[in-house]
Amino acid sequence: MHATFPLLKQTDFPPIRRKTLDTLQVNLGYKCNQTCQHCHVNAGPNRKEMMDADTIALVLRVLHDRRLSTLDLTGGAPELNRHFRDLVRQARKQGVRVIDRCNLTILFEPGHEDLAAFLAEQQVEVTASLPCYTPSNVDRQRGEGVFEKSIAALRKLNSLGYGREEGALRLSLVYNPLGPYLPPAQQKLQADYKRELAEHFGIAFNQLYVLANMPIQRFGSMLVSNGQFQGYMKLLKDNFSAGNLDAVMCRNLVSVDWQGFLYDCDFNQMLGMNMHGRGAPRLHLRDLLGMDVEGMPITIANHCYGCTAGQGSSCGGALVA
């Protein structure tokens, strides 16, 4: 696989600084039951990295001591971590909002048949990847048969009360483009998704998030192999919007890797770009117990244009309507 960091590290992206921290985005491990083309984590069934119980206990302590409002769980498939349910239960007891970034097909993996019911019981927000509402596009990006399983999973979540406008169980879907172009307008695509999924499959959901693909890991390597890397970077730069800088997710979020080390975002984590800069001493969860990160400079490189191009892109979807 082609390394893309050498192509990204020289940048003219404007400097930005942190605001008040309110969210821990915790990567519980890189193991996944899928191997997706666009995956910026390079996750898959053969990855062994998993967060241990001691580090998870530290996550809970930081949430409590810093009075953080949101725990955003990701992977890989975060549910494959054997401590996932204990972490969710304890975070919810603290009154923390918990988001599970779910690939949907995990609900049918052996040992996870009751996962959907558990998420509903704990009132976990489910953010589920569904890169299209047609089978061919989803299976091309995520693997044969993934669309069918994803639809079955969404129906299962709906049956438990997820995705209903009047209910407390929120279900959000995530769209990624199939190739090297920017996602369409979020509101319009959301209307298309709601219409198509309701008419053809009887599925309801609350919100669609559209995310730009980052030129790193598998997607970045594919761009390099196809001679499209520079063209995609030009597209991102040409569509840079300074108005997005105030709302990028790294302002209020810290990304935590499976060992407990800290990064400004999930993408920086995958590029090995530490908080304080690549090559600087790594900050760890335990450092958050005694320091305030507000005002710290955010480590940047050229991939940051992916979050600020056009309508903007973040783990919560577009930054502007």
C-alpha cells in the first residue's frame, strides 16, 4: 500500500487552535468484520490491535473528571472489543452521550445477535455507514452481500424504535463518495435517502451525514495507484472554504487510539500525527487528567483540506447547510 503522508506533510493550510474539549472519540481497535475500499483506518478481520481494560478504565475516568459530554466509539468495528458493553454501560451511568459508529453487518456476527437490543436498552446513538441506497454501489465499496445485510440490520434497529422522529433512539446514516470527488449537498441527498429507503425497504432514519473521503490509507493508496492523487488534492484545495474553519471537529474533539494516545482527529491518528506535531512526545489519556488542551495548536497537513472543502466534512456530516 502506498504511504501518502510524504505527499501531505508540506502544507499551506491555515493554522487553527483548539476550543473547549467536549468529546472523546475513542478507537477501540482496528479489527473489523469488513474490509472497505474507502476505510481510512485500514481496518479488517486480521488486525489485532485492541484497547485493553486498563485503558478503557482510564477513558471512563477522563470522561468523569473532565465532565465531558460525549463518547464517540469507533474502530474497526468497535463492538468487537470485548470490553465494549462494559464501557457503554459505565459511560451511560455517568450520563454521557454515547455514539456507536456501527457498520451494521456486525449485528449478524456470531455472539452479537443481541447487540441491537443492548444498544437500544442503553439508548446509544447509532451512526451507521451506508454509502448508497442501491445494492450495487454499496457492495462495490464494502463487499458482496453487505447491502442486503445492512438493510436487514436497519430493519432490526427500526423494530426497536431507532430512527423514529418521535423517539429517543437516534439513527444516523453515513454517505461516502465512491470515487475522488466531493459529496453532494447533504440536505438534498438526505431527502433522496429517506424517500428511497422508505419506499423500497420501509426503513426510517433521523439524519444523513455526508463525509468526504480522505486521501490517506486505502483510499489514498488507490488514488496514487490510479494517478489521481494530485487531481483529488487540487479538487479539495480549489473548494476550500475558510468559513468551515470554525466548525471543524478537531476544535472540540480529541481522538484516542487503542493504546490511549491522543491525536487531534481520527485522520491524524492514522497518519501518526501526534498532538503537538509529528515527532513530538506523545500525549496520553492520563495527560488529560492534569492539563487543559484549550488553545493548543492543532497539528495540520494537506489532508485537512478534506474537512474544509465545499460544505465541509466531519464525523457529524457537513459543516454548513
